[in-house]
Amino acid sequence: MASLPLVLITLLIHLISHQVRANDPLFFVTTALVNFDARVVQGWSGGGGERWTITNDSNYPFAGREFGAADRWTLKGTQTFGSGYPYGNVDNSTIAGRPFPYGLWPLYWGNNMMGSDEYGPALDGIRPGGQLVTIPLKTEDGTFNITEGEMYHIIGDRDSATFMMISLVTSCHVTPAWPSKFDPTSPNSTVKLENVVQYYRASSFALASPGYNNTFAQGNTNTESTESTPITDNMLYSEFHKCLDDVILNALPIMNWPPAPSNTLGDTMGIVFGILGLPILVGIGWVTIVICTLISGYRQNSRNRKMYARKNREAQLAARKESLKYEQFP
Ligand SMILES: *[C@@H]1O[C@H](CO)[C@@H](O)[C@H](O)[C@H]1NC(C)=O
Ligand SMILES: *[C@@H]1O[C@H](CO)[C@@H](O)[C@H](O)[C@H]1NC(C)=O
Ligand SMILES: *[C@@H]1O[C@H](CO)[C@@H](O)[C@H](O)[C@H]1NC(C)=O
Ligand SMILES: *[C@@H]1O[C@H](CO)[C@@H](O)[C@H](O)[C@H]1NC(C)=O
Ligand SMILES: *[C@@H]1O[C@H](CO)[C@@H](O)[C@H](O)[C@H]1NC(C)=O
């Protein structure tokens, strides 16, 4: 397990940067507006748990499909678009109609490649993690011995790609760069279908290199095909490439275990804390008000103020309870 130290180092960096910068790689995927069903996608998550079904609220395009439950061990696909589905790959010829094992949608390449048009830019507004983006990955500080022109790109939803950048910059000395909109149908798109070196997470994330041209990619009609142009030696043995692949496999955000049923201990503790925490806050508030009153010497009607504080407190309590409901999704 040569990658184990790297895992520990990146995890450590993650923990430190989490505390210092509060940059937790976590986002919600809301799938229904009738019951606010939501699941959390998180970097480093182990995934797993039960599958969920998207509730039919008559407006969500993928109502009735299953999602979630896949774990990190099955994250790696092949060089073939549509690969890497731990479940849902019953029809090898298309990705249309498939579930979302990691909670995220597959990439979209245009021309209805492998049936991907249903995940096209028309639905960018509700794509989990945000619209598809690409980020160039260069390293320039001399840590890695890079061969001439060796360079990569990641492609994926905006939030996953941005979170990955934090790990890749810290762990693989990647030169910082911001995402740009991924538009595969534009003739001057920097990454093409045949450049993909590796798909991850049920083909919802990819590592590509302009120096790689997989001649099997364009004409392929089988998501389980293992035919591909061999990766050149300089990429195959590149420590930089290995680092990128390892960090993506370890850190790429995937869907968490489902939330515990409500009224569990954690739930109750949350509400108890919410209730007990408020009097303390109100107490501090009152002390502040008293001091302010003494200093400024204002004489205001204390009855009015009491009434205002009580109303304020009631409103805060109600809002707190309401927000806890949403926050308790794991
Ligand atoms: C969702 O519900 C609507 C009516 O409420 C129905 O017409 C539609 O077929 C349902 N879709 C699915 C996928 O069950
Ligand atoms: C999918 O492809 C594999 C390998 O090419 C093949 O063995 C399998 O039968 C195919 N499954 C279906 C459902 O077409
Ligand atoms: C970098 O790689 C080249 C080609 O493989 C090799 O000749 C050179 O010695 C390497 N440099 C270092 C510092 O490892
Ligand atoms: C990219 O393509 C568009 C047309 O699709 C063109 O207008 C634009 O100038 C091109 N940009 C570059 C940098 O070549
Ligand atoms: C890959 O090779 C094919 C055929 O040689 C060519 O048409 C295509 O433009 C190449 N793609 C890239 C990204 O270089």
C-alpha cells in the first residue's frame, strides 16, 4: 500500500485546513420539493447505506430513479464513458435511464454520446454540485519530474471540482486555477472525449490529458468495453499522474450514508441544545442590554422591551427548530 502515507498526509492536511479555513467539502443534494428530501455529498465520505428513490413531485426530471448507496471502493471506472456504475448498468449500450449510485449525474459530451443528452446543459440549473466545469492541472514547483507537455484536466460538477482542487493543490503541488465552464460541444473546447484517461464515480468525474488520444472513445457503443489506446509510458509511470489519481480516489466527494431516522438521540440532543442554548444567549443579550442602558442612561419602557425580547425569543426558537429539521440530514 504505497499510497497509504499519502492518504494519511492528505487527510491530515484536510483536517488542519478544515479547522483553519472552515472549508468543509460538503454540499446538499435536494431531490424533491414535496418533502425536502436531501442527502449530503461529502469529500472523504465512505458512502454506502441504503439506496433512496427520488420522490415523484411531478417536476423533477428523474423522479422514480434510485440514487446513493455506492461506496468509495467502487469509485474507479475505466477509460470508457459510461463505465464505473456499481449498479444500474443493465443496458451496456446507454446511460440514459440509469440511477445515480453516488448521487451525482454523469458527464455530458454532446451528440447524445451513450445516451447522455438527458443530462445536458438544459438541466444545469438543478445538476447536483452545479454545472460541469473543467480545471487544468499543472505543476510547476519542481516537486515532480514532469515530462515535456505532461498536463491534465479534471472534469466534473463545479463543487466537486473546486473541492478536489483544494486537495490537489495541497497534496500534489498543483498550480492553483479556477474552474471554467465545460462546453464539450464548442469546437475550441480544451478537453475532448478521446482525451479522458480515467473516469470516476459512475462517469460523473474524469481525469483527461491533451497528450492522450483514445481512438476507441468516439465510436464506442458499449459502456463495459475495456478497449482503449494504451496510455503512454511517460504518463503511466508519472509520479504526478499517480498522485492525482490517488488523491481523487481518496477525496472525491460522494454521497454520505442516509440520515438516521428522526427522533434519534442525536436529533433529540440537537433540539435540547437548541432550547438550552437559547436562554444562555438571551442571558448574554440581557446583560449587554443592561450595561448599554446604564452607560447611555436611556430610560425606555422596560415592559415594551420585555415583550419584544419574548417575541424575539419565540421567533428564534421556532426558526431554530425549523432549521434543525433540514440540518439533521446527516
Ligand atoms: C408522477 O406523478 C404524475 C402525476 O402526479 C404522473 O403523471 C407521472 O407519471 C408520475 N411519474 C412517475 C415517474 O412516477
Ligand atoms: C455487457 O457487456 C459485457 C462485456 O462486453 C457482456 O459480457 C455483457 O453480456 C453485456 N451485458 C448486457 C446486458 O448487454
Ligand atoms: C527526470 O526525468 C528524466 C527522464 O526520465 C531523467 O533523465 C532525469 O534524470 C530526471 N530528473 C530527476 C531530477 O529525477
Ligand atoms: C472559440 O469558438 C468560438 C466559436 O465557437 C469563437 O467565436 C471564439 O473566438 C473561439 N475562441 C478562441 C479562443 O479560439
Ligand atoms: C485523435 O486522433 C483522431 C484521429 O487521428 C483525430 O481526428 C482527433 O482530432 C485526435 N484528437 C485529439 C484531441 O487530438
